[in-house]
Amino acid sequence: MIQSDVLTIQDVWAARKMISNHVRKTPLFKSAHLSKQSDASVFLKLETMHEVGSFKIRGATNKILNLSTEEKKRGVITFSTGNHGMAVTYAAQRLNIPAVVCLSNRVPEAKVNTLRSLGATVKQVGDSQDDAEAYCYKLADEEGLTVIKPFDDPHVIAGQGTIGLELLDDCPEINTVVIPVSGGGLFSGIALALKSCNSQIRVIGVSMERSSVMYHSLHAGHPIILNEEETLADSLLGGIGEDNKYTFDMVKKYIDEFVLVSEEEIAAAMAYLFKNHRLVSEGAGATGIAALLATQKNLVLPRDNVAVIISGNNIGAAPYMKAIQNYL
Ligand SMILES: *Cc1c(COP(=O)(O)O)cnc(C)c1O
């Protein structure tokens, strides 16, 4: 149990130990193209290499493994349609723990089937994400299931933070890290791990220009609500919670720079990864590259050692090809 409200590097070390038999270490790969282009050493952290295609498996696994025996027996529940829902389902299945995912009736059949095939019990209600969320909490109450939150949970944050430890292991001279931001669990965990070891390391957050709730919340000084616009970085959509307990404060404390990227820059970055590295990334996963390639954003100094987190690859073939075709 993480008792105090303040997470420390100890929690990240504990998470690494906890998940080590279940989540693989991902490669850190030097991009010759990006290094040449930015006159620095640029490394890609391939969080696309996990079983379900994103880093969310780290936090979900750490959270589930930290439940009590009784809680594990009763099972877990979530209302995420995306990478978090898949990670929770996958992790629970591996650990022989029942998982329920609540979805609205509007969620496309393909997504429902993916979650079912990973072993989730899918409950469909209402026609909005809010209906699914309300039902999720009701069912959790009635059946004693544990809701696994996507980012604002200490064990989830510590799990994502294990990426920071791997970066330090593989490239101790790292001095700049570029991290996609939505709810801020990924950013908070990595920044905690890095800054605890070396406060000189720069951590740069990236979101899309369209509906970046964390960015505008930081400017407002408190969590705000925004209408969602369609974006290629769909995994970065969603609020940060009006009662946000951890990630808002952690992002505020650690962030050195917050960059927003356009839809064109995201598409160009996805195409860049394909062209130069034959690497498939979803929009959210390519936002760090988008930030680096947009030269007017001038993020990197000569001779920097930079790591860019490629956070996920869940995108269908058709939307992928549509996104990259004009930039190849
Ligand atoms: C969830 C997610 C993010 C953002 O993570 P947060 O912890 O919500 O900031 C980034 N990229 C991908 C692919 C994701 O699934």
C-alpha cells in the first residue's frame, strides 16, 4: 500500500520489482535520422512493444498486483474503451482475476470484440461514455469490484514510472525526455523517477492542440473541463477529473516545457516513423516526434541526449493509412 499522499522513487522501485515477471522491459533505440536532423543523440523508447500495444500495461499490472487477496478474488472493473481498458483486461486475465469493462452501446463492435477476446466481461449500457462510467461505479459498489483508474492512482503512476528507471539504466547520460500527456499518469511517473535521480534532466510534455485538458488546466491553475474535438491523438482525449488528486500537482511540479502539436504535425510524425524506421505508431504515440520535428519549437540543444516516448500503436489499418498517405 502507498500510504502517504506523496509518491517517492521508492514507490517506483517497488513497482519495478512487482511487475518484473509480468511486463517486459522495452527497447531504447537510437534514431540515426532524428539524431542527425537535430544535431543531438535522439533515442526512441518503444512502448509499442508491449503485448497490448501501449505502456498502460505497466500501471494496470502494478495496481492489480497491489490489491488484497480478497479484492483480487472479487475482480476489477473499468469503463475505458481504449488502451487502458485493454491493459486492465489483459493484465487481469494473465493474473486469473475477473475483469469487467462497461461500455456504451455506441462503442464500435470491433472494440467490443477486442476486449471480449482479451477475456473481459463486457457490459453495454446507455449511449454515452458518461452512462458507461456511472454504471461502472454502480456495479463496482454492488459487486465489490475495484475500479482501476487510468491515471490518477499512486500505483498506476508508479507503474508508468518504471519507464524512467529503464531510461536511466540504458542511457545514464540522458538529459531531455519528451512525454505525451493526457491525464498525466505517464508524465508524472517518468518525471518522478528521473527528477529524483537527477533534477537537471528536462522533462517536456506534449499534447495535441485540440482539447488538451491538462495544458489548459495548468494555465487556469485548477482542473477544467473542455469539449472534445476529434484528433489523430485520440488516446490523449479525456478529462483529468475535477477532483484530481495526484497528476495535476505532479505535472505542475515537474514540467519544464509543455508543447502543443497540430494535426498535420502528428500525421507527419507518424509517417516519419514509418518511412525512416518502419515503425507503426498511433497518433498519441507520435506526438513526441511531432514536437521534435517542428523546428520552430526548438526543443533540443546541440549534443543533448534525448529520449522520446513512443507510447502506443493501437490504430486500425484504414485510419493509419489515411493519416500518413499525404506525408510519405
Ligand atoms: C493513455 C495514453 C497516453 C497518455 O497517458 P496519461 O497517463 O493519460 O497522460 C499517451 N499515449 C498513449 C498511447 C496512451 O494510451
